[in-house]
Amino acid sequence: MSTWDLPLLERGASDSPVFLRIAHAVIDDIRRGRLTPGQRLPGTRAWAKLLGVNRNTVVAAIAEVEAQGWVRTSPTRGTWVEATLPVEPRLGHRPGLPELGVTLPAAPTFLSPPRGAPTTDVMQLSAGTPDPRLFPVELIARTWRRVVRRKGQHLLAYGDPAGHPSLRRALATMVSELRGVPAAMEHVVVTRGSQMALDLVAKAIVTPGDTVAVEALGYRPAWDALRLNGARLVPLPVDAEGLDVEALSRLVRRRRVRAVYVTPHHQYPTTVTMSAARRLALLALARRHGLLIIEDDYDHEFHYQGRPVLPLLASDDSGVVASLGTLSKVLAPGLRLGFVVAPVALAERLTRLRAVMDRQGDHPMEATVAELIEEGELQRHVRKMRVVCQTRRDALAASLKRRLSDTLTFELPSGGISIWATVCRPLALDTWLQRARQRGVAVNPGASYRFDGREPGALRLVFARFTERELAHAVDVLAATAPR
């Protein structure tokens, strides 16, 4: 089986030698349940490359961990966590994520707004979707047929509303190895896209009139889902370090806040990453005041420079984070595959709500994707998509600098699938975008991402869906239609 990349959690600076810090990180991850007895670890070369250190440093670290009895090594089998280590369940379930640290309301509110996306022939340069031409149609089709032939009797009957067990296990492994979250399948609920995931979380925690904080520049469908479940939204500023946590602190001193919805990895739409100081402050604030952090980690797999920042859930020791994820960005939005990773009590409530509103998901497709993960096919596709998207990011940035340097300015994002470009000279933005649309290129104005609807003088330009030539054409149209 092909595994995910397995980053180690860095828990603060230290004066200790690097090999000891790596050794302590491995031991800590075994203790907290992220690395489990019998689990095979990456090879020393792969780990050295991932951590950016010399291989001898990793060899010394593993030797230290083995000397303390936490792992075993073999010249032929590699290194694996000692299988005989005792595992003490935490309050009735396997170690990993903490118990829920947020009080759940007595009864949820049931609202389910219909949503749809209009279709158009123009080039949608703000559409946050992957390139459908890169979708592995034949691979999915072959795997689906094989899975249904082999397991159809069970897959086509009623199943677990939390999602097919094989996909929940596979996703738990994915978020553990790739995102640093010590999750088991009991923490995972599969949904029809991340929008359903957010709607379920809102139903589970919000009662009418509850205050929920959101980013003042953000994702409008998320705001809609929270509002339709009775939340009273309060926008908070976003700057170069992400959500202004001090503003949230002032808010919770004035009133009770049920939850905060954030996009800390690549802030939507500005793409900035929440700073380490603010992450720690946000977790501490949520712990003190018992508010739930709804973390939308919608594009974790797309990071191009350095190692991706691990989600807030990876550092949550108080059960105050529910993390939303999606496979839409790496596969296709039409598959409608999202998920929630949360403490067991919240995951169980989400499952009960899911059973009422949708009974269950598409178990044949869920089992198909699980098999693709188990065979390493999805991992290979993710790596391919990451390379493609980085190439397209660089192509879009080069075209913008070449044709629109006098009109737009931007910071090259370290990850994500879009560029947030700021208008750097006075112009009639609405007129510009209308002209561009008439020429076949549609761009959403920045006002569509702002809570108060005011124009911030910025554009979200998505590069994931289009080839380098198509992106160059789109920029040519924008340059030709820009007011002078």
C-alpha cells in the first residue's frame, strides 16, 4: 500500500540537537495515538527529504527511538511502531483526538436550503474547481465496476449514515499521515461535499440567535449555511496573518459566541496563512470560552513551497475543533465527497442528523474511492495535481506581471488554487469586468467575498481549472478590456 506523506508535528523551538527533536516528535505521536502499534514508518530517505534534514540525522533519531523501545527496525522490513505497546482507550474509544470540549445544545435546528450553480459558456476565472479534463475517468470507472461486482450485494443496500467504513478508515489514515491529526474512523463522517459537512455542523451546534464569528472576507455559501440554521453572524477582520484573533477576543468578552468559522491554511479568498501566534491564541481562546472552531481545510493538498501548515485540529488537545475537508479539489466536485473530522460526541451527533436528512451517501462511490486510496492511486493523482497546479500558478503570475503590472498587484501564494490580486490604480471595476465577460472571461468582483458587500478593490483569479495557454488568453482579455 502506498502511504501519505507523514510530517512530524513541531511543538515549539528547542536547543536540543535536531535528531533528538525528531526522536521526541516520533515518541510524542506514538503516545497521542497518531502513530499506532504495528504501523510502518516511512523510510529514512523519504523522511529526510520531507523534513529537510540529512538522512544521517533521521537514522540517529530512529536509533534513539528504538533504543527507548518505541519502534523496531529490520534490514528487510524497515521500521515500524512496536506492536506490543499497550494502548489505553480514552473514555471508551481509541486514543487520538480529545473528548469534545464544547457544550452541545439540547436540540438542533433543521433547515436545508437548496443550492445550485449556474452553467455558462464563458471562461469562469473565479470558479474554484479543478480541471475536469484531468479527472481519471477510466480509472474511476474500472474501480467502480470491480468494487460493485465484488461487493454489490452490500453496497447497494442501506449502510452506515456516517459513510462507508472503508472510506472512513482511509480518510482517518489520510488526515493522520498527511495532516498530523490522530484520527480514527470514529472521528470521521463522510458527507456529500464540504457544504453538507458545514450544514451538519451548524445543525449540531447552533440554536436560533446564537452568535457565530466569521471572516469579514470569506466564503459566502458558508455564511448562508450558518444563517439558515439560525446563527447570528459577526464578521471579524482579516489581515496578512489571517483572522484577527484579538478582535474575536474582544467579541467574546461582550457576548457569548457559539463558534467561529475560519480558513486558516489558505484563507479564502486572500490565500494568506494564519500565523503560528494567532493559531495558538485562537485555540487558547476557544478552550477558555468553550466555543467551537469550525476549520475549513478545503485545499490542504495544494501547497507548493515548504511544508504545508498543519490544521488547527492537529494541535487541539481540548476537543474544540471540527475540521471540514473535501475531495472535490483533487477529484471533481460532481462526486460530492466531503468529510468532517471531529471529537466522537460531535461525530455521533452529525451521523444522527445525516440519517434524518439524507439517510446515507453514495456507498458504491465511497467504497471505490476508498479502494483508490488503499491502492495508492489517489495519492499519485494528488501529487500529479499538485505539480500541474503549481505550473499553472506560475503561468498565471507571469502573465499578470507581463500584461497587467500597472493594474494589479499580488503576492505569489505558497499554496491553494487562486491568486488574490489587488487593483493598484483607480478604475471603474464593474465596467472592466462587464467588458471582459462580453469577451468570454468572467471574474467575480472582490465585493462578492466581503461580508458587507463593499468593494475591496481586489479580484480572485483561479488557475487550477485552466491550462497555461488558456490562462494567458484570459489575462490578454483582461488587459485588452481594462479601462485606461
